[in-house]
Amino acid sequence: MPHTRSAAKNLRKSDKRRSHNRNVKKDVKLQLKAFDTVIAAKGDSEAELKAAYKKLDKAAARGVIHPNTAARQKSQLAKKAAKAKA
């Protein structure tokens, strides 16, 4: 348990931030899985790809994930989409 008021406040803040970050990461993972599902079903992946890009960009902009991680995942998604089209 925190000993000071400021430590207690920092604990509350970190709990709130962790909860938010976990929700954002969960949303990103769900969107990536939705994209994989569309690719596996040979469906039109443009809308899912665009949504996945948006989720990744927002998470990186807000500091939830590292920008290089977002860029790497976007690149991998683009490769999958191109391969599915061909």
C-alpha cells in the first residue's frame, strides 16, 4: 500500500492507464483477427485493412504501442492483403 497521498494518487492513475491501454490493445488484436478472418474467407479485405490501419495508428499516436511496432504490423497486413489479391 502507498505511504503518501501522492503515491496513492499515482497508483490510481497507473491503474486507470493500465486498464485503458489493455482495452486499446485488445481492440487492436480483435481488429487484426477480423482482418485475418476476412483474408481466410477470401473476402474483400479493403475495409478491414483500413480499419486495422486506423486502430494501429491511433494506438501508436497515443503511446499505447511503439510506433515501429505499428509500422511493422501495417507492413505485414499490406503483404497479406497483396498476397490474397494475387
